[in-house]
Amino acid sequence: MSAGVELVGVRKSFDGVVAVDDLSLTIPTGAIFGLLGPNGAGKTTAIRMLIGILLPDSGEVRIFGAPVRRDVTRRIGYLPEERGLYRRMTVEDNLVFIGRLAGLAARDARARALKWARRMEIDRWMASRIEELSKGMQQKVQFIAALIHEPDFVVMDEPFSGLDPINVNELNEILLDLKRSGRTILLSTHRMDQAERLCDEICLVNRGRGVLSGPIRQIRSANGRCTLRIEIEGDLASLARFPGVECFIDRGNHADIILCAGADSQDLLRRAMRLGRVVRFELREPSLEDVFVTVVGERNG
Amino acid sequence: MVKVSGRTIWLVMEREFLTRIFSRSFLASTFLIPAFLVAIVVIPAYLLPHPHSARPPVPPDRIAAGIVSAAIAVAVLLYVLFVSLFSYGAIVMRSVLEEKQSRVLEILLCYASADELMAGKILGVGGLALVQVLIWIGLGALGVAMSTTGRAVLAATHFGPGALVWFLLFEILGYLLYSAMFCAVGAAFNSIDEAQQWTFILVLPLVATGMLLSPVLSAPDSASAVIGSMVPFTAPALMYARVLIGSPPLWQTMLCVAMLIASIAAAVRVCARIYRVGILMHGKRPSAREIARWIHYA
């Protein structure tokens, strides 16, 4: 995968307050990339620099190898965090206006708006004003607005907020479809479960800095602490002295063990087998949420 | 400097224009305001004792009637100029706030620069103002052509086509000056309530214009009238008043127009900077000092 979209050592401050500091990330072409982090971490500022709304104080932004210019931003589709549509205009007028602004001819914009509206099952509402629609439907329109000009790079800031589970699934399908057709997607979200399901790579941002980044599996195994539940016919307590054990909780018949980062659970298993017959050995992988809470908690605490 | 795209400005302009031209509020103001003005002029005429029922009209009365109707015509033209400067400026401000509050702006900024958006907005709403004024001129011309009263009023005022040309010129220049400033106010704040203080400051020169109008009309060449008609913020209506009823020296009108154009250029430059920064600022209400800083670093 070639480097699609890059931030290189980007810094941005507002009136002396640093929002993003020396942030670098690389989004491979054709990947779904998750930008994660707590509120106020600098995600939105980073996104605004990626789509050319803000210029970085220093550092570089490259979209498919080129600096951010108008001809490049037309290849971007953007879904803002808060809903951005003209409330008093109809669905169709909104979509056609944004499509034309993104470079489409009026006729193409109209045709594509209708095609997408059919796919999202909102074509009945094309002549309704935005303010007459439900939140979920407005979000669908917002989606079409981001995709109408068939962008190569799709940026979605908190796309799942306010959606019911059915719509979330529908959205997942569309994102995976886009990925299959070779689009590069940046997803900013709080919802770790969604990031875990969809993203190939992630970058965790905290206080304006990139804290962790890379392929999702690698991050989980490098930073998460596995929880082990173990039960043996023998002396459980001596397992507590095993070097890789960070925390040992004796629960009577069995024990819960949290391993240090980097410790191999298989070593512990071998050790346990020497102590007696292993009745239960259950390995629970850390979720992205565990990683998130641990890493952010450590740095902010 | 970023290259400005005419197509983008046109699209923004088109949207501003088309979403409003068929709106109820535009149609109402276009047709109700003239009806209201006609009522003000016509109803007193019916309430007064009918002249020819008592005695045939004599020349002094006709002169007096001519002066009165000329004064009313001047008042109507100035009122229209005055109201449209403020009301269309306010429309520009509300339009900026709507885009800012709904975050449509963030999408637009992907594909258009702040300068293009501001230009399109000012020109689009300006086109709307122009259409309204042209409809009014058309209605006025129709009134003059179809009624003897209308013809009599026109004869009494001695207005030539020049009166309309100057009207359009001052209307356009005044609109450009005020709409640029309203645009900046809309961009700097998060809601109409927050913007109120600054809207008030923008209205002050318009209020001053209103207060200076009658002294200027009674003594169009006094020192205060000359100064008032030169200060760009009050110039559109006051210089127009002087042009309508007196004949200010050509150098004064030319200087006035030149100064208006120069101040429009300056206002657009400063306001575009406020707009560029302001539209991305959300949350806290910015202080005047912060806004001044935006002008520097935009």
C-alpha cells in the first residue's frame, strides 16, 4: 500500500494554545484509518488541516503525494462532526449545491444525488426540507453530501453519533464498500467497538500528540495487557512469583492474572503445567477500549 | 494568494439569490412596502377637504402641493435607500450565521475559499436587493405613467433620469460597504444575540444619517451637510439627498464616490480577514481585542 495521505510533523496553535503538536500519521491508500482520542485531543484540528480548512503552523500535509490545493481538496469528501446542511433547503437542493461546488455539473449532481438517495432509501424525501427530516435521515443526507462527487479520500468526523443500530450497520456496509473500491477513509470516532470492527490502522491522539499508531492488531498486542483466568490442580499462589505477572488476584479455585506488557502468556502456561494439571486457561485479549483507557489514563493521570 | 474561481463565486451567489427570491419575506417586503408608502401619501389626500369641491385650485396652492409632493418623493427615495442598506446588510449577517451555526461552512470550505464564499454571499444578496429596487422603480414608473397625480408629482420634483442613476450608484456603493461589515460581524460571533452589540454599532451611522437628513435637506450646502456627505458611512444617503435637492459641485460628488470606493476596498480587506478566522471559531464570544488580532494574523 502506497502512502495515500500524510501529516508530517504538523503543529498548530491558536493564540498560544497548542492544539496539535508534532503529529505525524500516514494513511495508506485504500485503508480505513481510525483517528481516536478523547475530547479536545486535537482530532478535529488535525482533520481540518488534512482537508485544507486550516493551514499548519509548521509541518507538511500531503494528499496522494501533493500539497493541499483546490484540485486536491475536490478529491476529498467530508462529513463534519456536527450536522452541516442548509436546514431550510430541500434535500435535493442541498446535495446538488454541494455536488456542484465540489466540481460536478448540475445534471450529474442531480443524477448522483438520486442514485445515492435510492441506495439510502431516502429518495421519497428529496423534495423535503432538511428541517422536516429525522436526525437519522439528516445524517444519511450528510453522508451523501460527502460522497456525491465520488471522492478518493473520505473523511468522517464522528459518523456514528445519533444513529440507531440499523443505520450504523448500513453505514458500516457503505464504508466497507468504499474501501473495496479502493477509497482511502479516515474515521474519527469515540466508539472503539466501531473502530475495532472497521479500521485497518489507527492513530491514538492525546493532548495534541500522536500517542500510538499502527495496524490495530499490533497495537493491541503491544500495549494491551491480557487478562488470564487460570485454574490448576496444585499451588496457585506460587504463580504470583512468575516474572511476567503484574497483578495476581487469588479467587479461591482460580486466579485472575494480568501480565506485564510484552510478557508471553505461553511462558506462564508452561510454568503452570509444571505446577500441576491445568484445568482452565482462558486468555482474554485486550480490546481497543482497554488500550485507550490504559494509555490515556496513564498519561493524563 | 489563492486563485479565485469565478464559477465558485457564481455558485454561492446563485444559491443566495435563488433561495431568497421566491421566499415569502422577499415577496412581502417587495410589494407591501410600496403599498404602505402609497397609503401614506394617498390617505391624507382623501382626509383633507377636497380642493375642487370648495374652489378651483390656484397657482400658489399648486406650488405648495408641488413642494409637498417633491418632499415626499425625496423622503421616499431616501427611506428606500436607508432601509435597504440596513435590511440587506442584516440578511448577509444572518446568512453567515446560519452557515456558521449549522457547520455547512466546514463542507463549503473544502471546495471554496473564504474569500470566494464572502464574495458570492455579498453579490448574491446584493443581486436580490437590486432586483427589489428595480421592481420598485418599475412600479413607480408605472404609477407615474398611469395616473395624473403621478405625473404631477414627477413634474413638481424636476427629477430627471439622473435621480435614478445616482440612486442606483449610492445604493450599490452603500450596500457593498455595509454588507462587508455585516458579513464580518456575522462571522465573528456565534449567534444573533452575541452579534447584537456590534450590529448596534453598525446601525449608529445609519441612525446618524437619519438624524442629519432634515438639516441637510434644509441647508444642502452648509458645512455640516458637506462633511456628512463626505464621511463614507453616512455619505450614501446624505450625498444622495444633496444631489436630489441641490446641485453640489461636481468635485464634491466625485470625491465622495472616490472615498466610498476606497473605503469599500479597505472594509472588504479587513472584513475578509475577520471572516476568514471567525467562521472557524466556535464557543466563546470573542472580545474586540481578539478580533483585532485576527485581522493581523489572517
